[in-house]
Amino acid sequence: ITANSNAGLFYGVQTLLQLAVSENGKIVFPKGEIQDWPDLELRIIYWDDAHHLEHLPALKRAIRQAAYYKINGFALKLEGHFQYKNARPIIEPYAYTPAEYQELTDYARSLHVELMPFLDCPAHVSFILKHPEYAGLRAFPDNNYEFSVVNPETDKLLFGMFNDLFEAS
């Protein structure tokens, strides 16, 4: 396997592993030469943990499998499943700590996968706006679906949440 980077070597090994077959109790590989280069620099999958929370070993398995298929971006939607310093009212039970998120980030990086935090906005944010503390950020008073994008407090909250995730990774 010849590669121009550590990631390229890693992906070359993944290709080799994918080619291995068992034949009469032995591991064999087809004869030939492969020249492989990704068509896309960034290959992302989206993982939605918004309505349930995977334990770290399960997420690590998903990241490992993504790496096997040469996925190098893992967009993770957590909603209230992270212990935000800047949005404490939305934190769900058993939410990941910053240390757990860092552990997941480090694990992903060891497999040449970038863990990417995903937050819905300006809509799909009832997980935030259902809390009375954030009702003033609603675009429409009787609807907890979308933020008011002209309210500077909306930006303050979202930037704070993103910063919490960035600091943990």
C-alpha cells in the first residue's frame, strides 16, 4: 500500500480489508492492482441522537464502521444530550459530559474521522424553546418551533452552545 498521508494509508488498509475473503479456511485476496482516490475530500454521515442517547461504545462502533467505509466526517446531532454550560435548562438526563465528548472526538480522530457538532436552527428547536427560560427567543409567541432570527439573544445562546461543543472537542 502506497499513500501520500497517514489517512491515505489508513484508507488503503480499509480497502485491503474489504477485499479479503475466506476460501477453504484461508484468507485470500484477489490478484490485481488498485488505484483509489476519493472523489470527495469530505465524506460525511449524519447521526441523529436527538430522541435517544447512544452509549459511548455504541457511538464508537458507528464511527469505526464509518471509517471502514472511508467516511471522514461524522455530524452528530445531540440536542439536549450534551451538558452545555450555556444552556443548562435543556440538558437531558445522562447527557454526555465535555470529557465524554472529548473522548469521542479523540477516538474519531484516531480513525481519521472528524466529529462535527450539529445543532438545528433557526427551526426544529422545540428542544430549546419548550423551556420557559427561552420562550422570549421564539419567532412566534405560541410556537416553540423556530427562533426569532432578529433577536440578538438567539445568537448569544447558539454561539454559546456551539462554543461549549467546540471547547469539548
